[in-house]
Amino acid sequence: MLIAGVDEVGRGCWAGPLVAGAVILRNPIAGLKDSKKLSKKERERLAEIIKKEAQAIGIGWVTPAELDNSGITTAVKMAMERALAQINLAYDELIIDGNVNFFPDNLKAKAIIKADDSVPAVSAASIVAKVARDDYMVRLAEQYPEYGFDKHVGYGTALHLEMLKLYGVLDVHRKSYKPIQALLQ
């Protein structure tokens, strides 16, 4: 039975894209679990294995501006749709991490809470999305070194807030998020 797993990363970030992964695994891969429970080094190692061994991988990106215009729920759906659109393989089941089925018209789709830690294809989706997003944020840090994007990858940390207060809000920031809105006033 082929399972397509889907998960998103970066929902709570103040900056950068929202990213979803979609993965269909060929064979079991040892060590898969929720990307948040893995070290950066372990995520990167597993992402390389997933890229080599998976039957299909899709990564969907939603920009901060798209997220601001559509809201977080619609942005998550868009990212997941974009990731799944890159899967050109028939699957028997589509499992989405969380409690919302973003594909209600797909009879093969179901949402499972903590699927990113219990369903290998969803864990793999979580890992490839997280690594892709983190890599993007490291490249963003080269463009805006003073913001420390390579350290906080867009999350609302004390360092990020300090840099925002010093240097201001960029286009890569999510202006619909309250901490960013507060800085714009």
C-alpha cells in the first residue's frame, strides 16, 4: 500500500515562507520521526536518504505576502496542494499531519494528529520540508546578515525581536502576525 504523507513547517515563524512536504516512500528508512525531534545534522542526513530512496517527493512554498493575504489556514492548504501537485504517482492513502483534512474532496485523505511522529511518509515530508525551509533561511541570512536568519530561521526568538527593533521589518516578514504588526505601528 502506497501512503502519501504531507506535513508543513514554519507555521509559527515571523519571517520566511511556509513550506509543505509530500512524500511517498519506497522502503522503510530507519530513524524517521517528527523533524522537530531531530537535530539539524540528523535532519539533513535523513533528508539526503529520503531524496535518494523515496518514490516521490514534492515541496510546496507559500510566500510571506501570500500568507498575509490569505491567512494561515489557507496558506497551509496552498502549500500542501503545491507539494502534492508534484507527486505524479498514484497512492492508496493520503495522510496529513494534524487535525484538519485539507483535502476533504479526496476520499483517500485523512488527518492524523502527530502523524509526523507515527507515520513514516509524514515524518519524511516533515523532514524534507524543514530542511528545504532552513536552507532557504540560511541563504536569506547571506542577503540580510544582520538579522540572524541562519540562527533563528524566522522564528520569534529574542534575537529575532532584537534585530527587528534595530533594523526594521523586511518584505520577508509576515506582516499579518501580531508581533510584526506591533513593530510597524
